[in-house]
Amino acid sequence: MRRQCLVVSLSLPEYTIESQPDYETLGSRIDMILADNFGGKHIAIRAISSADHPVHTLQSLIDVILTTGTDKYDPARKGVAHEEFAPYEADFHADACIVGKNHVGQGADIIQKFYENALIDRGHRVRIDLLLIYDFHQLTRAQKADADMPGVSLHLEKYLFRFTNPHQKQKALLGIIKILR
């Protein structure tokens, strides 16, 4: 039987990509919802844009994630920076943290990284629509199969994860935060 996954909504209509978002203001709202729902937990946060999944509506993408535990629903689909991440055989990239009672800073960092890095790795900006919250203790850091293979720069390796139990990925999923327009 599948464990119940928390799905919460956060309305951020002021969050657009037409101009640089106010990282701190938007981030503090994300931090509040993280603290309220995942306080005291060691988690990994994966940011998702529905623009990267044009075959799905936001709700159908959420349904796939709830069923499978991941947004990797098509084995033939190559993700962003696939060639760089391939040597690690990572299941996904995410940002790990321990959520404190007065958790601050993580939300601003996520919004900033996504806004600035999407332009570099996709060639255009995209908006975050979902935050997937994983139990850090059900993940392992991905490592290169062959240490001599080229990969990402060392400071980026900490963002690459594998599921500890790849046949039950949905058990690692603690929650989904919908960032509404």
C-alpha cells in the first residue's frame, strides 16, 4: 500500500519570468510552506517546470509523480544536461537541506538558481510549477560509474541523487508543493 503523499498549493501570482523575480520575497513564502509541512525533516527538493513536460497538464503531471514517485515517466526522454549527468546514472538532481522551524534561505536559492540556470542550460527561462519533496534518507548521492569519465564540476555533484529503492520510488516522495500562478 502506498503511503499518503502530502500535496499542498502555494499561490504566487506575482512570480513570473518576464523580469527577474524577487528571490527573497518569493523564497520566504516557499520557506514558510516548507517549515509548516516538513519542519525537522532532512529532505531533497526537486524543482519542476510544467514547460519541460508539454505532453502533460499540471494535474496529469502530478498524477504521474504520485503514482511513480518521479517526473521521469518516459525512459526515452532525455532531461536537461543529460550528457553531463549520464556518467552518474543519477535518477534526478535536487537540493538537500534540513528544514528548521524557522527555515530561511532555501526558497530564495531555489527560485534564483532556476531563473538564472534555466537560461544557461535550456536557452530560455522557465517558471517553477512544482517542488517535489523527497525523504533524504531514502536517497543516495549519485557517483560516477567510472571515476575517470568526465562529469559535472565537483560543486554540482552534491545535487545528483539515486533512489535507495528504485522499485519503490514513490515511498521516497514526502510531498508536492504546487506553485500556482
